[in-house]
Amino acid sequence: MNQANDHPSGRKVSVESVIKFLLRSTVAGLALAFVVLFLWPSVSERLGGSPASSTNMPAGPVSYADAVDRAAPSVVSIYTKTVGFQQIPPRLQRLYGYSYIPVSRQDMGSGVLVSEDGYILTNNHVISQVQNISVGLWDGRFTAAQVVGNDPETDLAVLKINLEGLPAAPLAENVAVRVGDVVLAIGNAFGLSHTVTMGIISATGRNDLRSVLYEDFIQTDAAINAGNSGGALVNHLGEVIGINTRNLGQAQGAQNIGFAIPISMAKNVMQQIVENGTVRRGWLGAVFGDLPLVLQTDGSAMRRGIQARDVTTGGPAWSAGIRPGDILLSIDGVPVDDARALLLIIAQRQPGGRVELQVQRETEIFETYATLIQQPPMR
């Protein structure tokens, strides 16, 4: 039974009419809200809703303090002193009766504690040809350090200190390092211990700097200043992914282009130094050079193989039948087109190991085998 109420206009309004009007208004309002949120998803954020995203990318942390707290205690400051002699002017030589006076030079760098029993990874150039090495720890302690060994070919060195309660760095040996990852550089920048700078990884696998013999650098735009050498490059979790080694410097017009040695390479060098006193590397006995790029039918440029420029008589490559002018196409089935990359591949093999080589000589392609020997002193 329909009921009606008096309306100010004098017309009778039924309850059913009111309900229908309200339902139509509600449906229209919901439809309008759906259209607005679909076309302008940012509105939901301003209203306190969840942002619409098709990528579902995780948000980065607002602070890296936890990563610093985890890594910084294992980073040490290194102070070195070098004593030498300097020639004085002839007039003073006649006056004092001697030609040289003793002089000392003080330098600084950084290092990373990689074990609780006091082994420290640093750069070779930080401790090379110095007489005294002191190490400053996160907790304020200072102590003398001894050189266990060094490897100029990678610019790495191992020190040892004898203290208790040492914090070993968490090493990210099996963690993927990707361009764009956030990284922190921690070190004794300009004598300011445990300075932290932040950036991203801007490249990996850099091997064309010609700064050391074996290069596989991580490139970063995190500031690496004087004194940072030997310090830690860490990821957002506070795990050490590299040992900072150098930057291009303002003299070359560079801004925030620094380099670190991957921690996997650094730890391998350290283990060999600790266990053997030196680094044992495979050696092929040949010097290779890159070939010019060749234009492909699709317009792209590529090179195929690397050319033997010099082959040591009686060495592994010579015994395998390789001669100057031959082109090495692959090693153990993996194509090669970069001479410095091959240098690192061979160096990471142990002496006595056997490698399969595919070689091209003029129009002939043949397979051969070479047994690597211990790399002779390179310098």
C-alpha cells in the first residue's frame, strides 16, 4: 500500500519514489567515482588509498643507516709512514758536510677486516714501499699492522693485526651486482675516518683502464676520494661487494667516476696470499691483441676472435701449435673477442689446467689443447 506525505509544493510524494531516486543517485555516484579513479589513479593516493601500479616495484628504504651500522665497524683507517733521503743544495752540502738529509712522508688509506682473527684487505698502492703501518678501528683502538703479502697485478694487499673482538665484514660473494644498484663507499676520506658516500653502480666489468694487469672493476658514482683506497663498497644491505681502489680524478675532467675490485676477486687473492704467500695464476705464454670491428649485413659492428701478436717459444701456446698472426676464436667452447678479458680468464685458472682452443690460421680453423703453467713474474 503506497503512502504519501505532504510536500511543501503541495504535491504528494510516495515512499517508493524516494527510494528509487536514492538508488539512482547512489548508482550514478559509484559509477562516477569508478571513472575518476580509473582515469586519474593518483586521486586515490591523495585520498589515502593505495597507489595504482603495474610494475609492483618495491619502494627503496628512506635511510641506509642499518646498512652503515652493519658494514662500518669492519672498515679501518690505515696510516703509513715512509722514511727516505733528500739531496740538499751544493752550498749546504759544503756547509754541513753531507749531501742528503732524512725526510719522512705520511699517507693514509682504508682497509676492510675480512676475518675475526685480524686479516685486512686493502690496496697494494696504500702500503707499497712504506716502513710503518698503523691501523685505526671503528671503536677507537689503534695498532700496528704487518704485511702478509701483496699482489701488484690486481692492486691488492693483505695485512694482519693482533687484537681481540674484531668485527668481520659481511661479504656479498654470491650476490648479483647490477647497474643501477644503490651502493655506499665507506673509508678514511681525506683523513675523515668512516666517511660514507652514496651512489649507484654505473658499470661492471671495466677492464680497459690499463691501471693494473688484471682488471674487472665495478664502476660507481659514489664519491671515492683520497684516503678511500682500500675501503669498502657495500650494497643496500651492508654487504661488501668490492674494495675501492681509485677514481679518474678531476685532472681528467671526471666527476664521480670511481672503481672497486669485486669482492670475489679480492677474496681469492687474499686466500692464496695467506695460504701460499703468493698468487698462483695460469699462463698461456702468448700476447693477444683485439681485431678491428667488422660491419655486419644488418649494419651492426662486431669482432670475431683475437690475434696472437707474440708467442713465447716453448710456452704452452707455442706447444699447442699457436703462432704469431693466428686468431684465437674460443677457449673451452666460449667465443673470445676481447684480449684483456682473455688475460683475466687464463689468470683465474690454476697452473696445470688444460684448456681447449679453437684457432684460425688464414682460411684454416683447427682445435688444439694447451696445458697452462705458473705465470712468471710480470714486473
